[in-house]
Amino acid sequence: MGANVSQLERDIGSDKFPANEHYFGLVNFGNTCYSNSVLQALYFCKPFREKVLEYKAKNKRTKETLLSCLADLFFSIATQKKKVGSIAPKKFIARLRKEKEEFDNYVQQDAHEFLNFLINHINEIILAERNQGQKKNATTNEPPEPTWVHEIFQGILTSETRCLNCETVSSKDENFFDLQVDVDQNTSITHCLRCFSNTETLCSDNKFKCDNCCSYQEAQKRMRVKKLPMILALHLKRFKYMEQYNRHIKVSHRVVFPLELRLFNTSDDAVNPDRLYDLMAVVIHCGSGPNRGHYISIVKSHGFWLLFDDDMVDKIEASTIEDFYGNSLTSDIQKSSETGYILFYQSRDCSA
């Protein structure tokens, strides 16, 4: 391991090695790469790391939760004496397995399901601890103040429905922590997001109940982004159920994800429609199916890119990112490949 560790330092260059930064791989506890890859991506989302470390500093004596275990892990990486190496996230994995029985085994799990669970669960812990601290006055029915998880990941989608009989437009808002987008062959993330917001017509059995007409009518519906989050997490829906195989198969379509992204599917009343995003991290699925295969992640740190593969860490060129777009041949739908699965984009106005 010694030679390997110094190799990374050599690749970065001792004069270029960022001060106060540590690059540590995570040991795999039997198919836990789904968790390792997501944890690395989150560690390198600066706003998230800062809040987790702040939580650790403020909560000296707390009962063990998944958040306290995550905070201990992040703190352990951030305070290592060595600049590079590997660390075993033992306590975190043990706690995860206690917390949710689906993860209490040695089977390959879905990295997106894990991310989703982790973000929501951390948010619930913060709210619960806040309520305990405040012993809320029973008479207040106000919605809870947003947590730092909301501040970092939460965006708002608005679904606009226009009745084709009376032209009335009704809109309904919903919060999201990540956007799940369908993938087509040889497209880009921008295209996928445009499709996500395409207008669909509600007709025949699927008519819309218009309050104005007091009846079911044909209507047009579309989803647009009303509030753009600080960190935009995009989940590419690469696992599709196929009747003919009677199982989920992997769709390895080539989807280009740029280093810079602007959203064009925003609503007219969007709060911050011009937000420019920079790619910060990508969780990559390698292999031919959801329950087989392996997860790795690439992250951007201080202007260069690193690849984390469990306990291994390597510096890569930015041009290597193209290798993770997917396969460009339609016939390769099930061919084993390394494809971007969850993309993390950080808003440029929060990196200052």
C-alpha cells in the first residue's frame, strides 16, 4: 500500500497538494461499494461536508445515529495525519445495517436508493433533534424551518396543467432532493432535462379533473423547475424493467454530461433561473445489471479529478470523464460498461 499511496501524492505533486485536504479510499465490507461511492461524492460536495463537520463540532454528546456515524467518518478523514490512504467506515456500515434491513446483507444495493435513504434519514434526524431541543409549543402549526439538508439539496418542481376546454392553468409545487431523468441513446443531460419537462397530453382514460369546468377534461401537463437547488443531484434511470427478460436490465446508452450545466426547463416564476452549475462528482455503475456490477466515483477537488474505487484513489485527466458517458451503439443495451449514474452539480454561486 505504501508505494501506491505515495504514487497519488507523486501524481498530484507535493507542491500542488491542497493544504488541509485528504484523499482516503474506503474499505469495502462485502459489496458496500454502493455506499462508498456515494459517501465519497458527498464528502467532496463542499457545502455538505462543511455542515456535517459543523454538526460534529456542535454535538459532542449525542446518541449514536446514522448522522453521528457519518460525522465521525468525515471528521476522521478530515483530521488524518497522512494526506492519502484508506479508512474503514466500519461504524457507519454497522449503523446503516441496523437502521434499514434492506441494507443488512452482503448483496449489491442500488447507489441511488442508498443516497435517497441517507439524505432523507439525515434530514429526519436533524428535525427530530431540533424538536427535542425546542420541545415545541403544541399550539404552533407552522411548517418546520428548513434544515441544512433542505438548504443544500432541495429544489422545487412545479407541475402546470392547462385545461384544453377553458384554458385555466393550475399549478402544484413539490419538493425534490434529486431529479430522476430518463435516458435516450446518444443524448446529453440537457436533452434529458428538456424531455423531463416536455408537455404531455392528458386524454381518454387519463383526463384531468378541472375545478373550473367541474368535470374531467383533456389537458396538457408539464413539469418545470421552480427553485434550483444549491447542489443538483441528477439520477439517470439506467435500470429498466423489460418484459421479454422478466427482469431489470441496464441501459448503457451514451449520455453526455458537461462540466458546466445550465437548466433550461425552469418555470416563468423561477427564483434563480440563471444558476450555473459545475460538475462536482459522479457515481458510476460498472457492469451489466442492477444487482451485478460495481460502483466507483469520480470527484473534482481543487481543480483536478480523482477516481475513488473503494480503497483505491487515483488522479485522472478531465478527458477520462468521457469514458463514463456510456455506449453509443444501440445493440449494446446490455453490454457491460461504466456509465454515469448519479451526477452532482454544484451551483457556482455557492462555491465562492
